[in-house]
Amino acid sequence: MNGKLLPSSRNCFVCGVENPVGLKLKFFLVEAGLVEAAYEAPARFEGYPGVLHGGIVASILDETSGRAFGLSEEQPRFMFTAKLEVIYRKNVPIGKPLRIVGKAIKDRGCSAEGWAGIYDSDTGDLLAEGKTILANVPQEKLKEISEEEKIGWQVYPDD
């Protein structure tokens, strides 16, 4: 994958490196406002036979759209999703390579609009997309988690 490897946390469902049931996605900053990840979903996340569960699809889109707003190791910007609109265009397959893309659409200071898409790596087809409205995590909440050790926010080298 091209780009700079972005930090992850220890326990996040989507990116957490120590979450035993998580997806363990690794995100790369391709350019300002554009992130990508590669993923091949295992059968344990199946909904219908051969198809990634819609809730997992939504989780991937949710995380990816927020990542486009600069979750750097040096100066992370933590946001939560205020609204997520998902469009399921085609079934997202289990066991096939996927390309996941996140884009920063509009930054409004305390809030932002993002977009994410899941593509079939072989055909380039857009399988699912999500539009989000994101809000900054309040300062008082950030103080509670500001010690990086609590969430393990760092770049983890490849295994």
C-alpha cells in the first residue's frame, strides 16, 4: 500500500492491534484528506454466505471516513460520528481483496463531512459507500484519554 502508515489504537474494533475479535485494518495517508486500506474479510464476519455482514461494512465506512481528517501520530484529531448514511451498492465479498478509501469532504472546525467507499480490488467496482457527519471529541473527554498509553495510539510496525 502506498502512503504513510497511520497510527492505530490497541482496542478499536476496526484498527485495534490487540482486539482479538477486531478487523485490524491498517490505514495509510495517501495525501492530505485521502486515506486507504486493503482488507480481505474472513468468514467469521459473514452475514449471508460469502457476503460481509452489513454492520461490519458500516463499521469500516464509519472508521475510514473519519481517518481522512488527519489522525496523525504527532497531532491526532479524534472525532466521533454524529451521522452515518450507508449505501450498499453490491454485496461485499468475504475472502476477496478489498480497497477501502476515505476522503475528507468539508472541515468546519468543530465538525466535518467525510466519505468512504469499499471497492472490489479486482474489478474496481464500488461495493458500498458511506457519508458521515463527524464531530470533534470534546476537550474534557480528550483529557480523560490524553495519555497515549491508555489507548495505545501509535504507529505499529508490521508483524
